[in-house]
Amino acid sequence: MLLKDTAEADLHKSSAAHWNLDRYGLLLPAKQFCDSTCRKIDLLPVQSELGGLVVVLVRPRNPLNIGAAARAMSNFGAHRLRLVNAYAPGFREARSAVGASELLDQADEYKTVAEAVADCALVVGTTAVRNRVLQQPVERLDERAGTKIRMRLQTERVALLFGSEKIGLTNRDFSHCHWLLNIPTARQNISMNLGQAVAVCLYELARTTRDRTELERTPPSPQATEDAKPATAGAAEQITEGLLEALRISGYVKPGTEAMFEKKARRLILRFKLEAYDAKLLLGMVRQIVWKLRQANKTV
């Protein structure tokens, strides 16, 4: 202790350089001390990889949850928020969320999921799974799933859907999704608060790891032409609507089964993973079929 007391006295007297005592009572220059004891914490880059991510809240009600979701987006560099059939009083109250009021002011409101994701090439829904029978592939939220989304964000817009606090996303909501994302939790309580779920998902998407996967180390391919890009969800929805119209006119869809066929047809079109040009071509074919069927009905 005497050695340490003497060292501290010398430290206060020294004006030639800055010194620090390590835990063993040894004098170290400030830079060496920091290098040996301080851990550098890196912030996210100013230009976030999540700039093209669209967070879609479907039928949210609680203003605290809406505000928490928006704050999480602000934390992790995502700034495109869209709400589908939000509870109006709750959304108005949420606009005062600390640190996220500007993001909420710029949020877009839609009446349907189809409208909210129309300009996105990849739509991913979130689910706690429970005992539901799901038709879409389900991915665990981990580095692999995060990498898949980040790679698509390099060239395309991606939508990440979160359901209401009460029931989550419905099967009809899922029919707009290419695949689903599940946050691993303890079995006794598998559902998460909406704001927490958004924060956990965005953290996994935003974080960078020291050992990046080979996929991420590969330089991005040259910019694809517009026709070679993946078709947007809006283009796929137009094809789905045309196909359903043709099925209705032809009598293939029976009364009372339209909702089921709508979901099946939408999933079918999404599984094709159409490029933009192919989507235009197929839409033209479907519209021509619909027109021909209508003409035929007029002559009957």
C-alpha cells in the first residue's frame, strides 16, 4: 500500500504526461492503460443497412407498443414505418413517443396488408407459431435468417410484418408472406410484447459480427436490370386478383370457398418467385383470359 500511495502522490505532481494506475498499483501512460483495460464499443454505421427495410404493424392498438416499436426502429437505423388498420386513438397518442415522434409523423397508413407491402420484393411475417398449421416456411431468428434479409436489402425493399398485440398475424396476413420468422423463446411464454419483438428482430438484422459468413463477404453482383429484378408483392397481388377473377367467372370457385382460394392462389404465385419481366408477362396473359371470359358471358 505504501508503494501505491507514493505512486498516487507522484501522479498528482506530474504535469509532463497523463498517467493512470492499473489494478496492481503500477503507473501506466494513459493510452497504454486504456488499450489494456478499455473495451471499444462500436456504434452502428451512419448509413444503416436497414434503410430499405419496411416495418409493417398490422392492426396495432396500444400506443405504448406503437411508440416502443418506433423507438426501436430509430435505435437500429430503420425509418420506414407503415401501419395497417391501426387503432386511431392509439396511433395519435403514440406520436408523442420519446425519440421517435418524427418517425411516427412520417409513418404511412394503409387499409390492407396488400397495399402496405406492394412495393416490396420480399415480405417476411413474424409468428410465435403456437399450435398453428402454417403453409409458409418458418425460419428461426438467428444470424442465418438475418443474413438472408440483409442480402436482399442490398438491392431490394423488404417488408417485416408484426401482428396485433391480441392475435398476431392471421392466416390471411401470412398469405402475403414469402416466409415467416420466429423468435426463439422459453416454452412457457412464447409470445412477446410487440415493441420488444420489433426491437429483438431489428437488433439481429442490424448487428454485424466479427466472423461474417462467406455469403456476406462475397461482393454484391452487378446491378440487375429492372426486368431481371424480383417481382414486387404488388405485381404478385395483381396476378392473384386476375387469377381469382378468372376462377370466379369460370365457376371453379364455389360459393363459400373464395377466402380459402384467395389464400391458396396468393401462396401459389409467391412460390413462383417471379422476376419483374415474367410477372408482367403472366399478368398480361391472365388479364387476356379474364377479358375473354367476360366477352363469352356477354354473348350467352
